[in-house]
Amino acid sequence: DTAVSQTPKYLVTQMGNDKSIKCEQNLGHDTMYWYKQDSKKFLKIMFSYNNKELIINETVPNRFSPKSPDKAHLNLHINSLELGDSAVYFCASSPVPGQGNGYTFGSGTRLTVV
Amino acid sequence: AQSVSQHNHHVILSEAASLELGCNYSYGGTVNLFWYVQYPGQHLQLLLKYFSGDPLVKGIKGFEAEFIKSKFSFNLRKPSVQWSDTAEYFCAVSSSGGYQKVTFGIGTKLQVIP
């Protein structure tokens, strides 16, 4: 039973398209995150939600819009996809934001924009 | 703002060799520190964490890390590596308290040769 699940696992799409990535956690955690891992494996936080409320919004193009319908779900919608959006996107959750509990990560969504 | 630097980007070891991966962080206050591992093609998993108490922290799979506050360091160690330890290792830091994000280092790729 997967703790943090993301769909789809792979996504190949053309420039200019709009796409969504979904994330669900069954751990009962209050906080969820989106991270982007680029081709050099660098992980950068994009967004964080605590109990459906946006608490971290890093410098991310406004083509990226997160949505949290409830505390178990955090989806990421991307408009007008660009080549530079190609990366692996990881969803994560934690029981308390930024505390010493660590994150539980999903398996990632590899987005390729062609 | 907090930051993390990992000194070794690519480490190659023979099986049974000892491992030490360096990690230094920059932050003026109290921190929580983490090491994550990412096996090829997989998501990140928490290896160990420090948030208070004994600065020598033991994690899964025989890994340990030592928090040296005066040196702002949190180096990862393992006395004898195995081929299955081949992976990318990420050091991470978050400030204690509140809605603070976890900042990751750039990662160290460990390759263990049988």
C-alpha cells in the first residue's frame, strides 16, 4: 500500500500543452510538497501546503499552479509547457512542516517536454 | 537563508571500503539535519535525521552521521560499503520550528565496485 503515490509516472508532451500531475498520501500527514529535480539531480522546492493552505511558494513561474482539495491530495497543474520544464517532479509529505520528522517522497513523475 | 554544500559530487569505492561523505550547512539558528538516499530510478528515502540530543545519529543500513555544531557539518559515514549502496546521497537541512522548508544539497553519487 503506497504511502505517497503520484500519477502519472512518466509524461511526454509537446511544448505549449497543459498537463497535470496528481499526488495522494495515505499517511495522515498535514503537509505536502512539490519538488523539482533537474537533470543534474538538484532538488528544489516549489510549493508546500499545510492542511490545504499554501505555506511555501518559491520563485516558480505562474504557469505552475498547485491545488490541494484536501490535506491528502496535492496536484500540480502546468500551463504552456516549455522545454525547460523537463525534470522529475517529486511529491512529498510530512506530519509537521520543517520539523525533524523528515519527508516521505513519492516515486516521482518524469516529465519530458518535446 | 539556509544552504547546504556537499563536497564530493562523485565517489567511487570498492566493496568493504569505508565511506565518509561531507556535508556543511549554512544557517544561523537551530537546525534539523537529514540524509536521504536515492537508488537508481527510485524516489528519495530517509536514511537518518538529527534534530536534538546525541550528535551521533545512527540510521538504516549501517549508516551513521555526526553533527558537529562548531563546524556546521553533518558528515555521513559507513564502515564497510556494499555494492547495493550504489546510489545518490543527499544532505538536507531545515530550520527548527514553524513552516520551514527543507533545503537539499546537490547530492553525491556513490558508485561501489564489486
